[in-house]
Amino acid sequence: MQSGSNEVMEPARTTPIVREVDVLICGGGVSGIGAALGAARTGVKTMVIERNAFLGGAATAVIMNTWNVPFAKMTGVAKEIARTLTDRGAGVTAGPTFPFDPEAFKEVAIDLLREASVEILTYTWVVEPIMDGNRIRGVIVQNKSGRQAILAKTVVDCTGDADIAAASGAEFVKGREKDEKMRPMSVLFRLGGVDVKRAVEFCRKNPKNFTADPNFHILDLDKGLVRMSGFFDVVDRARANGELPDEIHYIRFEGISVDRGIVTVNNSRVYNVDGTSAWDLTRADMEARSQNRKLFAVIRKSIPGFENSYVLDSSPTVGVRETCRVRGPHLLKQEDMMALSTYPDSVARIWRHMTEGRDWHKADGGEGSATDAVYRTGTTHLTWFEIPFGALVPNNVEGMTIGGRALSATHDADMWSRAQYCCLVTGQVAGAAAALAAKNDVSPSKLDTRLLQQTLAEAGIDVGETPSAA
């Protein structure tokens, strides 16, 4: 029924309750996988809802298949997943980063969740929260079976965009604090038929054409670990000839399988788009694919080893790097990360390659350009930062935890906390916290942090220097 010139009034309806669970995870990306395992392994009834046909999010739907952390520094279920992938011949744990096969990742995720008795529901969108005052009691979902309600003692928002938290009334910010600008979006694609050894030979003969960072430009054929980032002369010539768009300043190959000749290309960049807008997502997806088409032509023509390459696949969804982040009792800041700050409520110590002031994906563009000295000549170093539990619970909403990149952090801190490995760990923490809260009939914000830290340590997570760990 039309109620105004620009609105339609929907009729009231009753919605069937199809499930009642202890912990409900909204989003089955990497953080949702961690949350599901973190919750289910405590023995509670756990369910995860995912909009795609498969789990994995950025690791599979975006095919971003490299973690910037060495295997030896991994913790919790992230390390378990990396080990399982490697045992199946689908990962390389011998270097400073961890590349893996995104198709195998899908299988490993399903296997681990089934073993933990997690109920999985894919092809399903979370529509809105079910609220009782300021406490969430479940969610409304929509799928081919219609509109349904799922009730839960606790809910974990692993949407990446704080969709459920924001709709529940949680305090949040979008993008960069001063202007709400967000990091660029990308569509990744993989090439088959690549002679990786020839490409490596070209890189070795032209060292000045690549980033100086040894963690982002790796040419170790013996270990099967190759990552190429630069090709500045190739890009400059192509841009001068009008063969590449202005947004591309370098070429980045990663997630490389040397023996199979498969290379992931992570280069399209679409700026000034909002990942919470369907209109912008549509535009970004189309623009990124247009960039990729031009990029592939240049790669095939100009880079040795790629003459016979072909497009194997591309990410089915556009990759979104930044949208909304909740505000919680603790706000994670980059300066605290770099200062190696510790917290009494620390629930995870995250290792990764970092450099203060480095922003790999600037909201303003120019990434990897001749004026981007930090990218071209700077280097990262292996260090750590701690995640306090106060960054994983939202202000204003009870009964909820946050896993993944929507945690309480500034735009600058988000550069480091949004990475997949961190999302997987914070997901596991958020899931375990939600489970303990459900078991003890309290809101996660009222949970005994020492109990949580003990539970996480027993699950193999390095919780950092905490009173309970001393």
C-alpha cells in the first residue's frame, strides 16, 4: 500500500520461528568460521548464516588468498586451518606469508564446521535484528524458503560491515573519521598457464622495478613461495600508451602456485565508493572488471612467463576493504598497536608484518605510485599487537559480540586489524565469548574476562600478557 509519494507501507506480518540456538553467527566469512568453531567447541548449539553459496568470505568469494603472517606465529583455529590446507597440498607454510588455494579453503571450512556440529545455512540474507529493548534476541532472515526468524541467546556480528550491530542501535562510524571516505574496492582474478620460473627470472634481472619490501616481493622457488609486487616500468609504459587506467600504478601477483602455474592478480582499485550502498557495489564491481580486462592484456603482452596465460577465474563478489566499525568500551588505535600496548582484558596477540604510517590501500588513491615512497622503498617488519575484549563488544547493545573488521578501531588501526588472519582470530574470540555468555546466562559485556582468557588459552590462542596468563 502506498503511504506517500516516496514510500510504500508494508503490511504487518507474522514470521515463523525456524530455529532456536545458543549462539547465532551472522556471516560465514573468515571471521564467521572462527566464531562458529570458537562457539561450537565449547559445547553450545551453534548456527552460522551466510549469504553466499559457500563459506570463506574474502578468502573465497574475493579469492584474496594470502595471509601476511608466518605460520610459526599463527594461533588458534587459524593455525589449524593453515596446517590442514598445507597437509592437503593447498598451502605453503615455509615463509613470511601464507598463500593458499581458495577452493581448498572452502572444503576445509565446511569439514571443520561439520566436525564441530555447527549448523550451516547458506543462500540466506540476514534482514534485521529481533530486539527486546537494547538486547538482541535473534534475527529475521530471508531466503528461497521465505522470511523466517531465528532466535538465539547470543549473536555474533561477522558481517564485516557491522550490519546487525548498526541495525540493533549500536554506535558505529563509517570509513575515515574525518570524511567517511573508505579504502578502495577490488575484484581479484587468477591466471593459469603461467611460467612462474620465467617470471621470477625477469624479476631477478630487474630488481629496481619492484618494491623493496622482502615480505611483499618474494622469489623463493625452492620453498615454492613467490610473490611479485612492482613491474613499475611495464605499468608506466602502459599508462603512457593509454592501455591502463589511472588507478593502477603497479602490478601485484600473490597466492602463487609455482608448480601449477596459477597466479592471483590483486590490482583493480575503485575509489570513492561506499560498501554499504548496493548502487556503489554494483558500480565498483563493473568498473573493477573493466580495469582487469585491460590489465590482463598488458600482463600477457609485456611480462615474460605470462605469454600463454589465461583467466582461470575471478572473484564472484567485489572485495570491500572498509565500511562500518562499531564503537565499543575500547577503541583500538594504531599508536597503541605500534607501542606494543598490553591490556588486562587482552584476548589475542596478533602477529603480522607492519610499519607505522603505512597504508596499503589509501582512501585517496595513488597506491604504489611514484610519489608513494612508503610502498616503493619502505619495508615492513614482523611485530605484534593485542586485541582487548572491549573492542569486540558494541556500545548500546547487549547480547552481541563482534568478530572481524567491524571491531572497535580507528581508520588507521583498521589497516592492520581488518586483515584476514586477524579477522579469523577475533572471530574465534567473539564466538567463544558468545558461547560462555550463553552458558552463564549473561550478556557478553558482563562476561568474566578471566574465564574467557582461560578458555581461549586452552583453545590454543595466544592471549598476550594478561593477569590470568601470568
